[in-house]
Amino acid sequence: MSFAYALAGLLGLCLAWAVVRLVREARQRRALLAWLRDTASAELPDGDDAWREVFSAQRQLQKENRRDLAQLTMRLERFLKATQAIPDGVILLDADDRIEWHNRVAGEQLGIALEDDQGTLIVHLFRYPVFLSYLRRFRSGEATEDGLSLELGTPPRQFLVRLLPVANQGSLLLLRDVTDMVRTERMRVDFVANVSHELRTPVTVISGFLEQMTCDEPPQGEDAKRFLAMMSDQAGRMRRLIEDLLTLSRLEGESRLVSEDEIVMPTMIAELIEEADALSSGRHTVTCGEVEPVNLFGNPEELRSAFANLLSNAIRYTPEWGEITVRWQVHEGKPVFSVQDTGIGIASDHIPRLTERFYRVDRGRSSSSGGTGLGLAIVKHVLSRHGGCIKIDSTPGRGSTFSAMLPAERLRR
Ligand code: ADP
């Protein structure tokens, strides 16, 4: 009898243990399910028995996943930062040519914002037939490596546009602003053409005279003298041009001023006026206006040549009996060297271009007076190397004032 009670008791105990186990199993399974549904916020319990191993393996897995995710996020952030640092515009297009992402530069170049333009068809931004045909060629797999030259934005800028395939779907649109490169290239081509043109005239004249001098009946006496004088005139023109070209190339080649010194300006001005008088040969009145008893710190050779250039221009573009006045003043603490003339003057639309190489208002007048068309370009370079600039005030028919404006720190009292 007592054995039967003991057995029943044992069975009861086993049953109770089994129920407790089942309840605990169910609770741990529920905890696991809750955690699986929301791994970020739900807590994974420690677990016991067989569950302990499962939970600990899960916890390990979660830790590794979090580490991988953090690394991936970091790499993605670095990649995006690197893309933002690219000086070119980058636009990622999906397989339907819709904007998926773009970097900051592309946004600035095209005036677009990702929040507003994400999903926009790229052809809605580039409504140019040339771009549509370029896109078509790209889609059909034709060679498009050379890219496409497009003028975009206001004020218009020149862009090189290129499409690159991205892993079998979508594409990358690259936008490179080549405005400055195109301008520099155009300037280079223009410069070579101008130099060739400037040299061609004297060379043609000299070779024409030489032909006559070497023919069977060469000119004699006064004629020969006249021919030789004209040849020497043209040779002088070539020499001046080459000298000015060399000066310009030296100024452009040296980024820093090599030697600087204090220039005693009243003395330099007196010398410049004397030289101008000699150049004018009494045809003009060259006077000294206000000359402040202050000095200038800079490269004496460069500044002397720039100031002499302004004086020589005043003489060459002022008819006989005109007046030329040189001044050395201090305006608001800044030194200003100026040359005023009562010459032919310049129409206002020419003024902004006068310092361009070979720009002349009247080519014939410049050449006949011995001009190379490079004088003011040299003056501008010299002044900018000294932190200054040139200011031109002029009225056609009444005269001009060319002022070399220099920074206050170059003034020596
Ligand atoms: P150039 O050798 O032709 O004189 P510059 O560069 O010195 O070349 O000057 C450029 C142009 O500016 C000249 O061709 C001339 O048309 C104009 N210019 C310069 N100085 C004067 C001036 N004082 N009065 C009128 N025009 C001037």
C-alpha cells in the first residue's frame, strides 16, 4: 500500500516537474520569438539548459552582425564623403535614367536638390537633343568614352558630360566644369595666332626690301638709304615685340617678386619725366603734378617699366601740343601713381579689354606709333604682382587718366 502511495507521489512529482519544464520551455521560446521579431529592442534572456547554448550562439551572432553593420555604415559614410570631395558632379541614375543620388557639386552645378529631384528623369534636366542622342548611343552600347560637351547654367559654363555603366544596371553621369580649361586653350590659340600675325608684317616688309636690294638693279643712293631705314624700322618693331613677349613670359613664370627695395619715388618720377620729354621731342608738355614725399617698396625695374609704359602711351596717344601730367599721391592711405593726358581718349566699351594681350582700339595707330599691343598687359601683371591694379578713366576726344593703384603696405614714409 505504502509502495503504491510512494509511486503515486513520484508520478505526481514527475508530472509537476514536466509541467514546470514545459512552462519554462514555452517562456523561453516566447522570449526567443519576441527577440527574433525585434532584435534591436527586445532583451534576449540568459536561458537555461539546452536553451542557454542556443541563446548564447544567437547573442554571438547578433554581436557579429552589429559589428559588420557598423563597419559597413562607416565604409558607406566614408565613400559618400569621398564622393562629396570629388570636384566633378556625380549623378547616379537607375535603370530607367531617373536620378537616384547626386553629390553636392552636381547639385551646385545644376541647381538641383536631392530631396526635390530624386526620381526625376535625367532627360527632364538635360533637354538637349545632343544629350538625348548621346544617351541613346550609350544605351545601345556604342562608344561614348569621349563624352559630350554641353553649355549649362546661367551664366553659361562649359561642361564635359560622360556616362559610365554601373554593374549591369543604371549608370553614373559625370559632369566636369571645363570652362576655365576651354578659356585657357582659346587664349593660347589666340595668342599664337596674334604673335604670328604681329611678326608676319615686319618679316614680309623686310623680305620684300631684301628682294629688291638683291635684284639685278638694286636701288641706289637715297632710295637705298630709305629702304634700309624702313628695314631697320621693321627690325626694331620685331625686337620690341620679342622683348615685350619675353618680359610677359618672365612675369608669368615667376610667381614671386625676386628683389624688392625702397624706391625713392620723387627721384624716379623726375627721371621718367625726362625720358618722356625725350620721347616727345618737344611735341607735348610733360609736367609734374602733386608728388608726395613718400616712397614705394617693390621691384624697382618692374615698377619703373610699368610707369614708363603709361607715360609712353600718353605721349603716343596724345596729339601734338597736348599736355601730360604725372602725379604721385596717397589716397586713403594707399599710394597711387597716375598719368593724365589730353589725348584721343578711349570709348568706355573698350576700357575693360585694354589690358588683354594684343588688344588695341586702333590697330593702325598703335603700330604706326611703335606699339606692340602688350604694354598694358605687362603693366597689369607688374601691378598685380605688387598687390595692386590699374584704373582707367577716359573720355573720347578729351583724354585719359591711367592710375597704378598700390596697396598701403607698400608705402614708405
Ligand atoms: P600698344 O602697344 O598698342 O599701345 P598697350 O597695351 O600699351 O598697347 O595699349 C593697348 C591699347 O590701349 C592701345 O592700342 C590704345 O588703343 C589704348 N591706349 C593705351 N593708352 C592710351 C592712352 N593714353 N590714350 C588712349 N588710348 C590708349
